[in-house]
Amino acid sequence: MEEASSELGGIDSLVYCAGVGILRPLAELDAADWRRTFDTNVVGAALVTKAALPHLTASNGTVAYLSSISASFTDPWPGLGAYVVSKAALDKLIEAWRAEHGSVGFTRVVVGNCVGGEGASATSLTAEWDQDLAARFYPAWMAKGYVNSDFLDVDEIVRVIANLLENRAGTSIPSITITARSIAASS
């Protein structure tokens, strides 16, 4: 963090968008699955924030953490229990940072269904999924309305986060939710 601050002339914003989403029923998860999920989705966010905190405090900076509708607005998704629980823990971590460091803007960015972009923008969240298992859970996700044909364009997420990071001290945006607009429903 010190090297980044030196090279960039300070740190006034941080975006934490790492995420591990193991697809497996809860009864089949082992301790290593839970550790991997929490180490990435929660502990990583805490440690990166801690490292950046002196710089963010000095600049009255902003931190954006990507969370998920599955942790905030829907019932838990079958097969993604560890992911959902870890993102719910991330949501509370963000609130705890905000409670202890009010001069920094901590924002939870709740993201709806997005398949990512291409190249460097592509998501790897589903890269390790067993496709037969995904096919088993997909109908339940569809039936509950968790997944439909409306997906966010990754460029829209980037645009919203860029706008968020332009805000400075004096502005608090505790949470933003970004979901795809249902074009079919509005036609």
C-alpha cells in the first residue's frame, strides 16, 4: 500500500471486488471451502482496508465493496450458501468500518445478476463450477426469480462506481444497488 501511495501520490479511493462463490450444497462444504470463501470475501476486504486506512483517512477517501443481491435482497440461493453467508458478513464488515471511521466513505455496492465482460472484465466466479451441479440448481433459481434474461452490463457497474468515487468528504452513500432494468416488463 505504501508503494502504491507513493507511486500514485496518495490513495483516495479503494474498490474491493474480489469474490469466491463455491457452488455446492452446504452439507458438502468442508472447512477449506469455508476458509477460502471467507478469506477472499471478508478477511481480504478487512486486511486491504486496514492497509489503506491511513491514506484513506488522510484524504477523506471512499471505499466501495462489491456485494450481492443474494446477500441483501433475496432468500439464500440453493448451492451458494457459503457465498451468500460471506457476502452478508461483508455487509456487516462495511457497517463496522463506517461506525469506527466516519471520515472515510464506506459504500456497499449491491450488484444484481451480471455475467461480466470480456477479456480482463470477464468474471471468474463461475469458472470452477461443476456444470452438472449448476444445471441442477438453475431451475430453482429461475423459479424463485433470482435469474432471468436481464443481466447487468459490466460497463454500467464501472460507471456507477466511478461516479461514487468522485464524491468527496461530506457525502455519505452507505449503499448502492445496481440491477438490470427489465426491458421486457416495461415494453
